[in-house]
Amino acid sequence: MKKTLFFLFLVLSFTDHYATQIQDTLRIGVYDSPPFVIYNEDGSLEGVSVWLWDKMKYEIQQPYTIVKYSNEEPLQAILNDLDNGTIDFSINPLTITSARHERIDFSHPFYIGNLTIAKKSTSDFGSWFSSVREFFNNRVLLLILTLAGMVVVFGLIIWLVEKKNHHFERGIQGLLTSFWWSAVTMTTVGYGDKVPISHLGRFVAFVWMLCSLIIISIFTASITSTLTVKQLADNDISLNNFKEKNTGTVKASATEAYLKRNFFRKVNAYPEFLHGLNGLKNDEVDLFVYDEPWLAYQLHNNPEYASLEILPIRFNMQLYAMPMRKNLDHDFKNKISSSMLRIRETKDWELILDEYHMKQY
């Protein structure tokens, strides 16, 4: 009987010790998300968050296992697994929001960023063509037709008046000459090869000079205002100008919630970040809105996206932190945040950000 109880005690002790070991092994979720987490071809990881965790783990000194997520809605999968306790935390930075904080906890923020907008670059030819197209708007075309009509009308009148004096040829040749005179007079070139000699002809010429001055002034002002308005529209990158555009972002991201909350009419949510950039490149959307560090890294380092550019606009400041499950040990959460804060205060943190061309806010 004593042997049985002793054996049972050993089994229970071993089971409890083994269960404690399993419980103490951290399950860290990661997904490919440059510049914070980068999957290498040999299976290793690198990036800002990976570097940060490599420093932190020596202070925490707790066994851990890495759980890699695929590129099919990884953000949504991470959030769900943190919520149900499948993983303990993730080194991928997530934006702290009130909705997420109801489901999961966060470490102290370790990076501050902003949202920004990417779009397809406009070539020099495309820009020139756009300017020409804007130039020939309905108002300018109407003025051109008005000018041409006035040239014809006053040319015909001067021909009818002056042909009696044999100063303008009769027939089609004289009519063409009168149109030439009318155009030269309108533009104030004044070659003097044909001039009216009768009093009535000179009166018609005087009226035409006054009319042409007014029409040319209106024509010049219209062209100037058209080009000025276009330039102002091109330079106006306020957020309200993009709300009617077909806009892409990442599904389940804080950016998607922000766009819908701020009345963007056409929001297309892609399952993964690179899917969204490919959608922009392939003209599925007009714009792609996301966090600046992710966009800047891909557009500066991936030749596939050389046709895209980031607009000089930043909005909605983002606090990035490591997400953790709610019922994770409180002391461990404090240890994570304390370790992170100490590392962020070192010169090495500035160097790693410089390595990945990231700004320190």
C-alpha cells in the first residue's frame, strides 16, 4: 500500500512539474511583416521586433517557442489566437485601440508612427497629358470657338466693305485675305500688308480691335485660372479629398476601422498587406492607406513596387506595442514592458531604427 501511494505521489509530482514546464513555455506568434518581422529563406527571422525580442529574452529568461503564421489573414489569426489563449503574445507590433484592448492586453508602446497614403506614380508624359487635357476644358474650347467665329465674322464684314474699293480681292482669294487680316488684327501683330482705306472699313477695324482686346483678355485669364486651379488641386493633399476614392487597406487592421469611422466611402480590405499593394499596382484601387513604416519599407526596398509612391501626408498617430493574452501572468507582463523600456533607452535602439530607415518619433 505504501509503495502504491509513493508511486502515485511520484507520478503526480512529475505530471505537475511537466505541466508547469509546458505552461511556462511561452508561445510567441509571428508573421512576416517587414520591417518589424522578416521571414528569411533559411527559416530564420530578422527585423526590428526580432532584434528587440532577442535583447529582451536574456532579461526574461523563460523558455519559449515561435508559432509562425502564414500570409492568409495573419493579423486576424493572431488576434483570435490571443483572444482564445492559443498563443501568449506576439512580437509583431499592433496598434493599440480601445476595441482591441477589450480582448487583449498590450505592453508599453515601443514605436510611434502614423498612417500615410500610397498611390501609383505619375510619369512625366502622363503628367503632361493630364495638363493638356485639363487645358482643353469646355470653357476654353468655347472661347476658342468664339474667337474663331469672331475672326470669320469681322473678316467677312471687312471684305464686303473694302472689296468695293478694290482694296481686297474679289472672290475666294479676297475672302481668305480678309480672314488673314482679321486674325492679324486680333493678335495685334499688325503686319500692315492689308489695311482698310474707307471710313466704314476703318470703323469696322476699330470695333474689331476693341472686341479682340476684350476676348483675348478673357481667354488669357481663363487659361491662367484653369492652370492655377489644377496646380492647387494637385498640391491639395488634405484627407477630405480622398474620401471618395477607391481605397485599399488591410483587413481587421486599425486602419480599416479608422477609414470606415471617418466616412471613406469605398474601402477595400485585403487579407494581407502585400495583397493590398499588389492591388494598388494592378489598378484595383486608387489609393492604399496603411502604417508608414510598412509602406516605406516595401516601396524603398522592393523593386516590384517602383511604380508606387508615398504622398507627403501623415495622419492618425499610431502607438505600436506587443499584444498579449488577457490572462497572462501579471508579473510577466510587467517584466516584458520594463525590459522593453530599458532597451529603448539605449543607443542600440536608435541604431537598429537607422538600419531599417525608420524615424524615431
